[in-house]
Amino acid sequence: MVDAQPPQTAALARPAWLDAYRDPAARLIGEAVSTTFAWDRLSVLTDTIGNRLSGTPALDRAIQWAAAEMKKDGLENVHTERVMVPKWVRGSESAELIEPARQAMVILGLGDSIGTGADGIQGEVLIVHTFDELDANAAAARGRIVLFNVPYTNYGETVRFRSMGPSRAARHGAVATLVRAVGPAGLRTPHTGALQYANDVRKIPAAAVSSEDADRMQRMADRGERLVVRLKMEAHADPDAESANVVGEIRGRERPDEVVVVSGHLDSWDVGAGATDDGGGCVVTWEALRIMKKLNLRPRRTVRVVLWTNEENGGRGGLAYRDQHRAELGKHVMMLESDGGVFRPLGFGFTGNDAARDTVKAIATLLGGIAADQISLGGGGADIGPSMQEAHIPGMSLEVDGSKYFLIHHTPADTIDKIDPVEMAKCAAAVAVMAYVVADLPLRLGE
């Protein structure tokens, strides 16, 4: 409970107002890094519930567990908010190279893909490396299985072959699509993720293959060998299912109707344990509130944690929050999302006006001791995006050392052993300090 003087933009070069927050920040950091509580909580989620695809009983159990644990933590206004979500079912799947030599391949069907039918699909493989190359070989694509063998550069550049590739291939008469794993070369590990079918073209089955299998097929094709693959996928969509966002709060002591949101998404893909994407983001943002409660630090405004549903294959949780809270979005002071892993924290990405950015930069100096004091351009996330855009709310994203993130992203390797308890604790500390100070500022962020 701090009674600092309002920060003025002109005074931020010498932010005396920040001094009042040094002790609360030190207490929050000290509490966060003194235990492995966050990592231990994540281990319960990932070990006992596991992966949590939208519409599954596992996600339902995770929602119930999170709400119950928030109440045990003493958070206020703990509740769930109903969201209808798509229910995609993977089923059994396999792929086998038939010619020139029989060999099973490691695949993961892409989220929202259709299946092949019980008999599967067998076809000659056409390998392409760009959409332009596919278009130039349109006649050769007809009746074939198209493999997009595009080595990973970065997610934003490479993911388009996963999301748009199936429909691009279908336009030219392809019968199925294989996509090289969207991530750095691992140990024969494919990466799943959602595709986006175009409305004006026939849907075809699509799966990810490991970089090793893609390279093997490329070598064979370069030698002039004919490649034939047999693909079987039971994937299908069931009717939408009921799910929920999970909400808990530390109510503001003076302006409880003004809200700072911190968040992560509770759903995951149906492989691995959803530890890095995004169980860790859920736990470190939730941990920020638990620590405030434990230390009896109640800011002026309400800090609200939201654990989103259905980020991975629909974004329905973020859209539902925008719609259900539309009347109060104007009272949202800032929204923060953690969905890039909970590795060594670097700081935050930020989207907002110059005055808000100056204030956030000053707050970040309180995190110098854990080297999480960088503020970079552009903060947000898939789930907070709809609300940010609707009401022009400042947005933040937790920024971490992402060198390992895409190696395990959307793979069976997304398990808690990849996460260091100390790094995770520092992530929680960074979120706690930033959220607390923004929520406690005498003036609203950016004013």
C-alpha cells in the first residue's frame, strides 16, 4: 500500500516517485525467488492432468483445479466464465514411405485437419520450398501429396506454410499435404499446430513431418527417385464443447473498478504436457497475485488473473472475454500476457503511448537485480489482442530468452523438465512487480 506522488512525464528522468516502490518490489522479488512454488504448482498441473486440448476432459479438470487452487490461495472473486470452444479430435494417425523403400515416418496431424478416411491416402510426393514453386508446378501437384520442405528460419516466416499450405496445395488438386516441422531441427520431433482452411477450396488432410524425414525425402528426390507415401489420419471435428476462462483477483483498495489483467492460456495441444506452452505462463501470472496476497500488498486498482481457454485452435477465450467484459473494457488500465515460455526473463514488450512507455521503463528498473529490465517495442498476445484493439488498452508481453522455445513448441517434448525452477521464479517476480506498480500508480498508466 504505497502513497507515492503521481508520476509526471517530465520527471521520469529523475523518477523520485519510484522510490516508494523499491521496498514492495524487493519484497515481491524476494518472495518469488525464495521457493520453487511456481515450478511445483506447474508440475502438479502437467504431471497429474497433462496436456489440455480444447473440448477435452483434461482441460475441464484443469479449469476446475485452477479455480479450486485460486480459492485456496485466498484470491478474490474467483470464478469461471463460460466459453464454447471447437472440439478437434486427433484419433490414430500414421504415415509410411512406400517407395523407394518402406519406412515409417513420425508425424503429427495439424490441428483442425480433416481425416483421410479409413483406407488412407496413398500418393506420389511433390516437394516444394515456396508457394511460388508450388504455383509454378500446379499441374504436377494434381493427385499428389505435396510436401512443403521449408527449413525453419523464424516462426512468423515459416508458420505460414503450416497454416495456409494445405489450402494452397488443394487449389492445384493435391490430395494431402505434409509440412516440415515448424521449428529448429530436433531429434526427429514433428510440431503440430493449427491450419486455416480457405472457405472456397476443398479441404485436404495435412500433417507435420520431422525435419529428418523431410530431409530424407529431399535427398531421394534429388537423386531422381520416385517417392510414394501412405497417410492415414482419423482426425475429425465434433460439435463445439463448453469450456471456460478462469478468473481470480486481488481487489483494488481504492479503485477496484479499474483493472490490470495478467494472463496465460490454460489449453494446450494434445501432445507433450503443455508445460512451456502455456502452463508456465498461466502459473507465473497467477503466482503474481498469490505473492501479493501473501505479502498483504493490495494495490489501488484490481489485479485480475485470467487463464484463457482455446488459444491454440480458435482463440475463443480471448474473444469471449472481450464480449463479456465489453462494458468495462474502458476501465482496463493494462493487459499482460505470458505465452512465450518461462525461461530466463529479459523484460517486457510494450504497446502504448509515449507517457505510458516512459512509466513502464522506469518501473522496469526495479527488475535490474534479476536482469529483467528491458522494455521493447510491441507487447500483446493472441488472447489479450481482441480487448486491446476494442478499447485501445496498453498491452504487455513477458519477454524471455526464447532460444529453446521453438525447439519444443507444439511437440511431445513440451514437458516440465525443460523449465528451470529459478528462471520460472524470476518470471513470476517480474510479472508481480510490473503488475503491482502499474496497478498502484496514483495516475492511470499513460495519463
